[in-house]
Amino acid sequence: MRWKIAARPIGRELRIGDFERDSAPPELALREGAIRVQVLMLSCDPAQKGWMENVAGYAAPTEIGGVMPAGGVGRVLESRAAEFAPGDLVQGTLGWSDEMVVEASAMRRVRDEPDAPRLALGLLGSSGLTAYFGLARIGVPQPGDTLVVTGAGGGVGSIVGQIGKIAGCRVIGLAGGADKCRWLTDELGFDHAIDYKAENPKQRVRELAPGGIDVLWDNVGGQMLDDLLARIARKARVVICGGIARYQQGGRPPGPASYFNIVFKSARMEGFLLSDFADDHDIGRDRLRTWLAEKRIVQRDEVVDGLENAPQTLMRLFRGENRGKLLIRVAD
Ligand SMILES: NC(=O)c1ccc[n+]([C@@H]2O[C@H](COP(=O)([O-])OP(=O)(O)OC[C@H]3O[C@@H](n4cnc5c(N)ncnc54)[C@H](OP(=O)(O)O)[C@@H]3O)[C@@H](O)[C@H]2O)c1
């Protein structure tokens, strides 16, 4: 079975009707250079909504009636490419389908180890690498710095906070709900967590970090970014990773009114895409793997079984119903 894109959710929330289920038999012909892959596990990413809208300039355009794309891990069933043989584990852009035919050159080999699909899509995949490169290369945390992370309970944010602790920072996370906040401090080692749905982030950050924010990691944008820009310290580094507050809205949000604090504090604000660091991804993977082996970092995730649940599962990201990385298991 597979799920196809039925509508473009521009300027509004995702709906079940944006996807159409299709049970036609899989594509049989395998062109030269292609592989047939049994999909094992799929990543849920807020960016997938942008892919459906064709607004993410960095991603391949999607088509109405095309299979919904998703980062995934699968096992090669059949190969017409020298790089891979049946049985190999591969990772790359797959889709909401139990079987896909893809170009071998667009796939990378995954080490066959226990929990390989989970790790390859989480800590050792786009979430972990985004956290690692954004923080190490743009945030440049120093021991004693105050690091504030928005969207702290998600796939990327939960790893940013842990790397911040390894770097010797005081880490404050913002997340929705008291339970998620307790989870950040009790299980992931954050120093403090602010429930942005119940507390005033601007006021709480002033109380918790009177010296200001040295590194601000932003996954959310909108009002939350504006509130936190008002609290940055001198020479702060503001890392713009995402802006989920705007992903379901029409139009563009107003610019942050506090942006001029970047001048008053001689600060820096910089966005990035994980692909900017593509040449160094293996370096990041090795570093994260070492920390994992040393038990200095953990992957927190939630695995939902069954491709039939894919649309509802993706929608959970936009309601804050995930803790850590959200994954869909398609097959064992
Ligand atoms: N630059 C890059 O290359 C790159 C790569 C990967 C991801 N990203 C970005 O990084 C961010 C995090 O991605 P992820 O995969 O780790 O997703 P995620 O954080 O696991 O899931 C999204 C989380 O965002 C929060 N959220 C949803 N709507 C919100 C709103 N209106 N206001 C505030 N918080 C809201 C929810 O948590 P709460 O319970 O806290 O509300 C939800 O759990 C996204 O913005 C994504 O686009 C960027």
C-alpha cells in the first residue's frame, strides 16, 4: 500500500483528506542504476508539510498524486546498481509506501546493527546531525554559557539540549505542557524547562538567566523568538533552525520587533540547512556515535506501528503530541 498527496495544505493545518490511500501493486520495472527497497522505518518531520506545499526550495518538487516523500530506511530487495546488493540496508528519501524504486546514487548504506533504522533516522540521522552542526558550527557553545532551546521536547531540540550539557552549558528548554517539561529536566538533564503554554517565557527567562542568553536555538519563530531576542546577552549567537509556529499559518508572520537587540548586544543571528554541512556528515555521525557509546547522550523517540497510521502520525508533530523523534515502523 502507499499514501499519495491529494492536496497542498498551503496556509492551513494538515488534514487527513490531504492524503489518498492507494493499494495498486508496486512498480515492477527496475531501470539501470535503480534499486527496489522494502521500506522498514520512516521519519516524521515538520518539513514534510512544506514539501507538500512545494515551498521548500531545497527539496525536490512534489506532485499531486505522487507518493508522499519521507526520509526512511529500507532493505534492498532487488538491485540494478553496482553499489548495492539485495539485503543491504539503505537510507535516503523514500516515501509512504511499503516498497519503493529509487536511484541507488541517492541512497547511503546504513551499518546493519541493532536498532539501525531508529538510530539512522534519529540521533545519527537528520535530527542528530542538525543538532550537532547547528550547535557546534553556528551556536559555538562555551562552558558556562546559557543555552536556551525552543521546541526543546522534539527530535532536534531534545538532542540540542543534551549536546549543550556536554559542552558545559546551562540549558533551559521551552516546551508545551508540564509533563513534557518535567521529562526534559528529569530524563534528559536540562537544567530548567519552561512550559510556554502556561508560563510567560520572557519573564521566566529573565528569572532563570539574569545574565541573558548566550546561545539561542530556535525551532519555533514567531512571538517566542521575539520574546527571547529581548533576552539575549552580549555577543549572543542566535541559531535559526526552524519556525514551526508559521508552518500552519497563511501569509508571513511580522518580523521580530526585538531584532534590533542584535545591534545593541553585538550579537549574531544565522540560519542554516543541514545540507550545508553535507561534506562533514560522517564527522558528526562519528562524534554522536561516540557520545552514545559513552552514555553521554540518549535517543528519545516514539515509534508508531503501521503505514496505515502515517497521516495521523505526521499531524501529531503540529499538535505537540511527540516526545523526542517521531517514527513510523512499516516493517520489521
Ligand atoms: N534547518 C534544518 O536543516 C532543519 C533540519 C531538521 C529540522 N528542522 C526544523 O527543526 C524544528 C524541529 O524539528 P523536529 O523534527 O525536531 O520536530 P519536533 O520538534 O519533533 O516536532 C515539532 C514540535 O514543535 C512544537 N510545536 C508545534 N507547533 C508549535 C507552535 N505553533 N508553537 C510552538 N511549538 C510548536 C511541538 O512541541 P511542543 O509540545 O513544545 O509545542 C512539537 O512537538 C522544525 O522547525 C524543523 O522544521 C530544521
